[in-house]
Amino acid sequence: MEFLNELQTVEFWAGLWQIILINIVLSGDNAVVIALAARSLPARQQTQAIVWGAGAAVVMRIILTIIAVEMLKWPWLKLIGAALLLWIAVKLLVPEEGGEGDVESSDNLWSAIKTILIADLVMSLDNVIAVAAAARGSLTLLILGLAISIPLVVFGATVLMKVMQRWPIIITIGAGLLGFVAGEMAATDPALDGWLRGNFTYVEDVAMVGPVSLKAICGAVGAILVVVAGKWLAARAAADRKEVVDLGEGREPRTPH
């Protein structure tokens, strides 16, 4: 009955779409690593490695995210998680040097599965924190969101990467969503509850600023902060790379004004 009641709320469906989009944006690299780890196997074993490796990674990630959901109920941890999530979101908008070409491949099925598991574990911290925040304590939402999105990412990695390369706005939207989730998470930290209740009006247990919830305002601020900071840092990185190229071609470096 509780599950059916959840399905009838706008918050449930909004959270589900958040989890799916977060996984699509943050798990693309994981999917590429899975493909790279299995690239030296025979064709039939490649499929087995991807299915078994991805399946084990899904179970591991669900367990880790459930643990993260419980930990986010502790005072101050939501503030720490929000700060980390903001950093992850900004980093998403800054192009990285290099790639995953150095991922170790294996011609042994079980070694490939082990590589997939270890790589997914190392690369999934950002995903776990973001999904745990978007789930808002709902185990149903968490499991359903991961069950839908992880297979989509793993088996549609190539298509997803091409789509995101063709429409980079998807990355920007995903980063903004992470910033929004981080802002909402910070505003609901148990450590702030007493201070918030002493300084804000509450309507149905929600802190309000006029007609708008404080959580929504913090989410919007987080999204704007991420996009502005990420674009600024990306522009700086591009300028630095251009300067290196200019120097490599024997040109004079730009003189700052």
C-alpha cells in the first residue's frame, strides 16, 4: 500500500527521473571502462563479462547507495555530501585530459569481471552520493531508479556517449541537476533543523521563504553556482591549453592586461 501511495506522488516521479538522468550523465565513463576491460576476450566471453560484471556492479552499487542513504540521516553528513556533490558537478563541466585507454584488459573471463568490479567501485563514489541524495530516503525510489538506469547506461554506452557529444547541453543539464540536488540536500541536514525552525516559517514541515520552499531556493542556487563555476573553469582550461599550443608552435605567450 505504501508503494502504491508513493507512485501517486509528483515527488516520486521527479525523483525517479533525477536518478535516471544522474546515472546517464555520471555512469558513461563506467560503461566505457567495462567495455575496455573486456576488449581482449573472445566475442562470446565479452558478452558474458559485460553481463556478469555489470550485474555484480549493480548489486554492489545498490548496497553502497543504501548505506549512503542511511548515513545521510546523520547530522552534518548532508552538508559534507552537498559540498562533495557540488565539486563533482563542477568537475563534470571541465574537460579532462587523457581518457580511459590505460584500463587493463584481460583475456581471462574472471579477471575481466574482477577488473570491471574494481573499476566500477573506484569510479562510483560520485554516482552513489548523487543517487542517495536524489532518492530522499525512499528505498523503493532508489532500487527502481538504479534498476532502470544502470542497464540502460551499460548496454547503451556507445549511443549515450555519442548523444552527449552531439548535444553537450545534456551534460550541462546533468551538472545543473547535481547542483540542485546538492542545494536541496544541504538545506535538509538534521544539524540545521533547530536553526531553520527558529528563523523560517514552516508549512507542513517545510521551511518557506514567502511562497517558495527554502529547499527549492537552495537547489536553484546550487544549480546556478555549478553551471557558472563550471563554465568559467572550462573557459580557463581552454585558454590555458591554447596558450600551451601557441608556445609549442613558437608563438609569443599572451601578455595579461
